[in-house]
Amino acid sequence: MTKYISITPQTASVYHLLLQKKQLTAKEIAKDLELIPNAVYRSVKSLTNVGLAQEINGWPKLFKAITSQDAVETYFRSSQD
């Protein structure tokens, strides 16, 4: 069975920025993309739910993109368990 994911254009912009900058805080993402912080948190949550981003604990929290290839490999490894 094929599984599709759907992300909004805003979430895609957050993902693209994270891929470029490696890791950022929500405040930095919001500033770069001219978004409110709540919108950033919603987008990052969507990305983490599908395995395309990771939250790095600390203060302030940092977010980092997971490449699509790494996310697909992780998904297939976990589905085989």
C-alpha cells in the first residue's frame, strides 16, 4: 500500500529553510519567513510527525530537517519491525 503525505506550502517553506540552514529556533524561522511563531510550531509539528524534521531539546529548542531520503529509509526500516 502506498502512503502519501500532504504538507501545506507554508510547511514546505519551513522544511526548505531548515534544509538550507541546518538548524534553527522557531523565532529564527519566523523571522526568516515572516511568520508568527505559532505557525512555525504547527509546521514543525507536521514535519516531525512525518519524519522530515527533528526537535533538538534545549533552550531555546532547535529544529533540524531530516533529508527526504533519510526519512524514507527510516520509515521502511520501522515498517519492517
